[in-house]
Amino acid sequence: MDKKIAGLHHVTAIASDPQRNLDFYIGLLGLRLVKRTVNFDDPGTYHFYFGDARGTPGTILTFFSWPGARRGHRGVGQIEATAFAISPDSVGYWLDRFKEQHVTAEKTSARFGEEVIRFTDPDGLLLELVTSDSIAQVESWADSTVPAEHSLRGFHSVSAALEGYERTAQLLTASFGYRLVKESGNRFRFVAPSESGPGRIVDLLCMPDSRAGHVAAGSVHHIAFRAKDDNEQLQWREHLVELGYDVTPVIDRTYFHSIYFREPGGILFEIATEPPGFTLDEPIEQLGSKLRLPPWMEAARSQIEQVLPPITLPAKQ
Ligand code: ZN
């Protein structure tokens, strides 16, 4: 395989209450809702996509919102933490903001020379803000609740908790083209070969004595890496099948096309195409303002709208 993976496309996690989810990610973290749709496999529930102004691949955090969902628990075979990049000048701003809004957050000891703020969302999803000197170019959203200079700049990294990390490391290096650049204790840092762009880092945490995690509310469901186009995705599919992975056929997710497989440590991986993107069915000014359904669900729109709980988007103060 001569292609390389450029970085993350999106991270998908599970939430319980949809309004609480919107209040946290738009109201507190200042992300934009770039798509308001339903879970295509469960159309009575929301699927929210948050990101920068356009939903640039590498900035997108999505949630399946399942009201009343039980909480999962952290452990091996899942993503331990999802980190967004911030400017090194924004640490004080964020610590103050969390304090003002009564969200427990702590600045942990520096990791590979970068500062880390840890906190959880209302469902217990572990998140981090990590300072980065090489901030990716993302499109900040003018109506964000957070000033542009302090805004989240797409993903910094994800940390994957694994019982043993070698086979996952092999997939990242031998296939995806990532390099092991740093290690400290049980943390091994891999970086995509791309020169720039958000979400280029995956940290593998070797945790042989930990119990298996349980994916439910407050956990990451899967992570997606980005492919430039359909052709590149098909090459990835062929390559992974040759390696013995059980890979799904290409699935149409409207805003991108997806293939899924389980990596050796048990985490669900996806490879998603960058096109067509979130402006496919609404102009950039209106992203997220209305419920969008794929063409094959439009006939059922009124029934779907009756089942979905009402929501309101938090506005800039
Ligand atoms: Zn996905």
C-alpha cells in the first residue's frame, strides 16, 4: 500500500440527553453544530455533528444521542480520551471558563512538553485540551460562544487504551504510514506522515492489567481516519482485506462514505472519505440549523420529527 493516512476524519461518541449534549459542545466548548440529522440505523434518535465552521475533516466530533442510555465504563479496547488542540496562550482562558461554568477540569502534568487540561462531558466522556505549537488551519466559526483566538483547533489526538499495543502499532506504522515518535511510561505516540492538518496523532496506552471497557453513554463508539476520495478508500479496503481484516462494504453516510473494521486491540476503526462534506445539502451559513434527512428517509420526515425530542441551540451571549 503506497497510500498513507493523513489523520483523523471524525470521532463518534455516545450521549444520553440531546439538549445537554448541545449545551456542552456549543455553549461551553464553542463548537459549531454542522449537521443535525438522525442515526441512519436508528432514525428515532439524533445524530449530531460538531466541528469548525465547515466541519473540516479532523475537527468533527459526532454523537449518537440515546435518551436514557446507560453509562459505559472506561477500559481497554476503547478510546480512553479525545483531545482537541488549543493555542499555548489559551490555557488560562479555558481554566477560567471551566471554573465560571462549574465544570471540573484539571491541568495535569505536561505530556511530551505540551500542557494538558482534562475534563469530562455530562455523560462522563473523557476529553482533553492540549496545547500545540503547530496549530492546524481550521475555519473558526464567527458565531461561536468562544473567541476565535481561544477556539478549539480540531483534534490534537486520541489516546487508545489497549491490553497490548504491538499489533495496533503495526497497523499504524506498516499500513497507515504513521511513525512512533515518542514514548513515556506506557504511552506510545504515533504521528501521521502528513505535514499539516488536524488530528495527526494517535497515542497507544499499553494497559495489560486493566479490564475491558464497555461502550455506552460517555464512551467513544468508533474513530474514523480520512481518505482523500472513493478510489483511495477502495484501495484501503482491498489492502485491509488482504491483511485478514473483516471490513464492511462501503456504506453511504451521505456526507462521506465509510468502511469499518475492528483493529487488533478491539477498537472500531472507520475510514471515511473527505468528500462530499457537510455543504452537500445545505449552504455553509445554514449548517446545523434544520433537521436534514437522507433522501430515502424524507418520506417519513413527519413521523421522525414527532419522535425526536425538541431541542434549541445555545446562542452566543
Ligand atoms: Zn463514523
